[in-house]
Amino acid sequence: MLTLYTYENQRPDREIIEKYIIKGLKYTYLTATAALATQREKDKLIPDEQRFTDVDGQERKYALFGDVLRAWAKEEFSLSSRGDEKTMLFRAMDEVSKGNTQLRDLLRHDFSSWIRILYDLAAEGIDLRKTQLPQEKRDQLVNPLIETHLKNIQSFFYNSLDKEGKQLFESAVREYLSLKPAPTDLVIMEGFTFLTELQVWLLQNCEKRGRK
């Protein structure tokens, strides 16, 4: 069951959250911003179960949505780095252009848009090796050729990831959440004024499994 709580001007303090939301249950606490994550850790609202080892080998508590989800996914999957993903995308563009320097330069000119598209499709679980691009996304394309380029780029990109035994963060999170959306019966999400595809996916899977 999903419940929406709203507040204005002043955030509820620990006592109010514990009394009206947590109610003695084991819970997961996710925040929309790093500043809010820091504040709620100071408020001692982040449970010990959200203590993870960071990149420097130090243990610390995570509450920011992306940080927690990345830590969960890394327990099950080997994630690619953003740097490696950029390299793979450059190689995919070279492969797709097949010596056509004009096309290669055009693709590279919009590099930031292409990599964002790859991340967005991964967050929505769209693998063009297995399925067609949804019609609503086709309607957004300014040129039908873009769909062909997108399919070829994503295919080469994903095949490169597969060879390395790696997954995109977005793909790994979707798969992880479909198996076990949260380790507790209560999930608190604070500060979210809109929801991304992965946040919606978390909520959908929590609701399916009776999480609060």
C-alpha cells in the first residue's frame, strides 16, 4: 500500500516520523537529494542496514536514492563505470558509421544526447535487440534514420557490455528491483517532487510485493 505524506515549510522531525510513519517497523529510508540524506543521518533516521562500503573502502551510511540503489545492485551484479561506457559508446559510433566520417562526426557531435538516450532506455527496460522502439518514442524522432542508428548503437554497446560481463547501473537496478524491491516492509522516500523511471519501478515492485 502506497501512502503520500506532504509537508510545507518545515520538515517533520524524527519524533513525528517515528510516531506517524515508522511505528516501530523496520524500514528503508531514501532521499531525493544529498543534502537531505546528510540531514536525516544527523537526525539518526538512517538505519544501520543502510551502511555500505564506499569506493575508498570506508563504511558509511547511504540514503540518497541513487547511492542506495547502486549499492544494492553491486551486491548482485558487476556494474560498468561511466568512463568505460563513454569509451564503448565512441566505439559503437565508429562501428555504426563504418568509415563514413560525416556520419561519425554527426553522431559524436550529439554524444551527450546519445548516452542519455541509452541510459533512459535502460531505465525503462528497453533493449532494442529484443524489442521494437515504442511508438510514442518513435513519434519523437525528427528523422526515421535515427531509429536505425539507435538500434545499431545500442546493440553494439550492449554486446560490448556483455563481453565484459558488465551491466549498466540502470539495467542492473531494474533487474535487482524486479527480484527484491527492498529489504524491509516499509520504504520511506522523502523529498521527491517528481519520479524518475527507476523510482517508479521501485514503487511498482514494492506495491506488488505488499511493501508499505
